[in-house]
Amino acid sequence: MASTSRRGWWRSRGRTHVGNDEHNRPDVAYGGVPVTYESYIQPAERIVELVLAAGFTITAQLVEPGHKPGRSYLSLFAQKD
């Protein structure tokens, strides 16, 4: 979710799965529905690097344990002036 509150200022908050460089290609989604897509589960450090490289300032960061071994949730608040 992102918002703007004044000209030239942008902030964002988000939560994503993080892990150990997994590359997934599921063929069935919840409920047995056929799907075709790829996803990449990156380490939290890599996501933070990408956000910083995009010119954002991270104002808050939280890593929480996930439900699967080797998986976590990364929550970030970031802003760009």
C-alpha cells in the first residue's frame, strides 16, 4: 500500500514472504485450480538492498517467523523524499 501526503514525498508499507532464494513454479493453486506463474522467495537482506537502491529510506523493519521452515515475513515502512 502506498500513499502520497505532500508534493514530492512518497511513503509505502508492505509485507512479503522472505526465505532462502527459492524459485517456485506451482501448477496448482488453492482448491486445485490450475495456474502458471513463477515466484522468487528472496532473503530479507536482499529485499532491503533493493528498496534502498531504489532511493527509499527505511523507517521501520520487522522480520517475523513464518509458518514453513526457512520462511519468514518481512514488513517494511519506507519513504522517498
